[in-house]
Amino acid sequence: MKLARIIFPVLYMLPLLTFAQERPLFPIDEALDCLESIPEPSQFMPVPQAADTFWRQAIPTEVRAGYISNARKAKGKRWEAVPDSLFAEFKTIGNRKNYENKNFGLRRQLANLVMGEIMEHEGRFLPDIVAGLHYFQEEVWWGLPAHYPLDHPEADNQLVDIFNAETAGMLAWTVYMLHDELEAVEIGICEAVKKEIDRRVLTPIRKADYWWKKTNSNWNAWTCENWLACVLMCEDDHQRQMEDVEEILGCMKMFYDRYPDDGGCDEGVTYWNRAAASFFVCAYLLDMSTDHQFSLSDDPKLKALASFVYKMYIGNRSYVNFADAAAYPFASIEILFPFGAYIGDTDMTGYAAFLAQSINFAAQFGQGGFPCLSRELLFLSQYDAFKEIQASEPLLQDVWLENIQVMAARTDEGTTKGMFVAAKGGHNRESHNHNDVGNFIVYGDANPLIVDIGAGTYTAETFGDRRYEMMNCRSAYHNVPFINGVEQHFGRQYQASEVEYSQENWCTTLSMNLSGAYPEEAHVIRWLRTIEMDRDRGLKITEDYVLDRYLQPTEIVLVCCGEARQNGSGDIVIGEGGKHHVRYDDSQLTPVIEKLEITDMTINRAWNNKPLYRIRLVVGSKWLKGYISYSVM
């Protein structure tokens, strides 16, 4: 079979062609050769269906009880449509949360009922599930207003966004798991749902050359994860099924080929869950549907993609949070274990088991928004293997991701005690970008000291023209220099250069020239920042700079969590408990400490409502050349 239908603009292919000879490429020909082995429509069986005694015998009683309890709470609840007035709020006032909260709540309602019926299988939740399926057939559009061009959804304008596809995937798994049971309640209900999936997702997706089909962003893999599930479980025409899988493979190739070889996700751990992890689900479904004739389980690049999630782990459930990533994202055990088991990564499976020690699966189901029914089922179908895994916390000592220029180091491997630092080079047009080239964060005993503020509540402004007026996206509120009163600018050309990483004995070092991240009006010729983690002496940062003009004092910014107060000459106490310090030469630098006024609930919640402070270390010298050093200990 050929990929003649998938014709992408040359614009998107140029970056690929530049390094095609040097990078591993997705094995598209091998995948296409296996398409004929995909089962006939409706014969794909990725996990046991609800009637199988597996769900009552293999899943422990206490785990099943949690899902059944959730279903009992959802039973009898009305299926209330979300008003168009809430849909319109994104266009009128920029608010997207009011609609999303109700939208996600309805999806949790259905998913909880489905999981409860699978675990109990006595039929008491089926009437509510059928009512829910009718509701979703009547809901005009399954996506989110932030991804729709109008202030109201129209039935004949079925665009495919990530949440439209996610809803379709949830319904496809519902119909697959409970087909016979649902038909016993209402004949034809499953076929009606399949027709809606075809009308809203499968047909529109064939007709449009969506932008996400050409990228390595989370939209590509996330949509494909659900698109593929719908094709394998709901498409009734075998020829169209093969054609759709062929096109999905083309999208997977674009994602894989353009993704960094080191597995680094510039969108951060939060979006890794819907980028690399969704790509894995696609690969896993293809592996099962081809009877293991097409497999990526030994693929080195897929293993690199997997490892990113624990390479960015700090400890105490916190993660490196550059860009729009969260500092404390919900760790998805239901993807960590299947992914790790598939590629044989014991660090990953051990990590899943470690997290599971203090998590009630059912209580966490759907936490943070949309419930992922498919992943929950895939994970629980492997529960026998999961319960045998020995728990381990992945506290790596040194990490270097060359492609995205992110490093991490801790003073003591295998423990959260001591200092942890992560730093980045990169450029200022990364996915979910903040203007933060040269940014770094510091934790002490897995508690935040110097931080990246992180993502705020998403609104219309978040991805609009005024994004870089927002505090959490501006370089003036990241741990980077504020040179001659000028901030970093947005754009691919604003990037780090001369990036060098080294790890020798007791010392890990990252150095980079930040001058390219600033516009001409900053008048900076060279700004070499060096971050050195010494296992014995702590963290040292040096700034070696050359300007071609002095306009006003340059400032070195540090954003701190918990506390920041002067503690005598050349010493600022940071963090809670007064244990950690920023030490500097007060003949070079004059500190200005200010408490940040944060009104965004998402940001405040991310830092457990601890105060955030900005330290501005003002450079006193007017010389055009300088060398400054300071330390965190």
C-alpha cells in the first residue's frame, strides 16, 4: 500500500529533509506490509469485554469497589446539556474553564458508570449509560470552544480537535466493552453511536488536511490515539479501515521523525502524557491489531521517548516544569506501567508501582479533567503483571537531553535529600513556549527553592497575541538576565548558542551563550551563563558578559517559592525553614526583593498557595564587560 493520499506541504517537510540521513525514521514500509493482518471490522479485541470474568477475578476486590463506588455516585444524575452561553464565553470574555468543567464532568459521569458496570456486571448502571449515550448523540459538537471558530457549535461543522477525538474514543471503548449488554437494553444503540463517531470524526478527518497531521506536537499523537481506536473498533468497511490506518501511519511517521532522538519533550511532562505516551498507545494498538507482526517494543527511540517522564522527576511528586508544564502533574500510572512493560523499562514500571503505593486508582480516575477510559482499561487488563512489580523511585543523578538542551543534576543519586538543579538552553519558539532561554530551577530536599512560575489558567489570552505580556510567559519573571532593561523575545531565531554540557566526577556543568535570545536593543554581544553543580560545594552560577552599550542597570532575576529575605551582607534566605541561601558579592550586586501578586488560582494551587518572590540582583557596574558569580546552597 502506498501513501499517495498523504501529501504534506513542502514547508513542513523541509526540517525533516535536513536531517533525514542522520536520524532514525519511522519504519513505515514495515508497518504498511502488516496492514492486511488487521482483523476484519468489529473483530479487534484489545482487552477482555465486560462479560469476561477476568474483571471480577483478576482485579482485587478493593480496587473494583472503588470504581463501583464512583458509579453509584453517578447513577441517577441528570444528563444536563452545557448551555451555549458557556460555550460562547471563550469568544466573549476569554474564559474556557466554565465550559470545560461541565463538559469534562459529563464525560467523567459516563466513564464512571462504564467502569462500575464492567467491575460489577450486574446491569444496574446500564440504563444510565444508555441515557448518557443518547446525550452524547445529541450534544452538537464534542470538542472545546477554544478550538472552534464560532461562538456556538453547529451540527454540520464537525471539526476534529483533540477533545472531539477523545470523546469519540471514550464512546468507542464503551460500545466495545458493553456491546451485548447495551443492546439488551436498547436494540440499535451501539450502531447509532458508531454512526455518530463516523459523522463527527472519521468522515471529517478523512476530508481535511489538518495542521496537526504534520507536526510532532501532542495534537498529532493525541488525536491519532483515539482516531485509531475508533477505526479498529467502529469502522464497518474493511477497505476504509485499511485506508484510515494507512493515513494514521503517515501521521505517526511525521510525529516520530520530527521528535527529538533523545526523547526530550519541549512541551514538558504534562504534555508528554499526550505526546510520547499517546504515540505509544498508537504503537501498542497496532502491535495488537497486527498480531505482533508490527512492533516497536525494541525501538531505541521509543524507549528514549518513554524515559523523559522519569528523567524530569525531582522527587516528592514534583517534576521539571519548563514551558507550560506543571510542577506537580498527575502521574498517570495507567500509562506509565503499560508503556514501561511494552519496552522492558524497569525504571518506568518500578516508578508506576512506587506511585501506586499511595494512590487509589479509582479515586484518581479522571483527576485533572478528562477521564481516559481506554488507558484505564489497558492498564487494568495487565494487573496480574503489575502487582508483581517491585516499587522504585527514579532519582537519577545526571540527565542531559542534547536535542532540547535540558540538563538535570542532583547532589546524591537515589535520594531526594540534597540539591537538585535543572536548566535549559533551547529557543523561544518551542511548543507551549515561554521566553526562557537559559532558565534554571533549584530544589532542596525535593522542595522548591528557585522555580519557574509555570502555566496559568488557560484563557483566550494564553495562546493569543498578548501571550508574552503575561507574567508567567515573560522572561522578566524567569530566572534569566534582564539586560539593559530589555527582555528576551519570542521567535525561533532567539536561541542559545555555544551550549556545552559536561559531567566529570563530582561536578556537572552546563554553559551557554544567551545573547542570541535577546533583540538588538539589548546591546549584548555575549552573555555566557555557566551552571555548575558540585556534589560537595553546591550550586554555582557565573555570568560572563560583554555589552556594546550601557543603557541602564542589568538585572539577574531569581523567582523563589516560600520565602526570600535579606540575611545580612551578600546573603538571601530562600525557601521554607531558612535552610537555603543565595550567596553573592555585594560589591557587584544589589538585591531588590519583591513579593509577587499572583491572582491566578492555577498558579497558586501549583505552589500550594505558598508566596512567590522575585529577587532582582542589580548589577552595579557600568562597565561593558563583567564576570559575576553567585551560589545557591
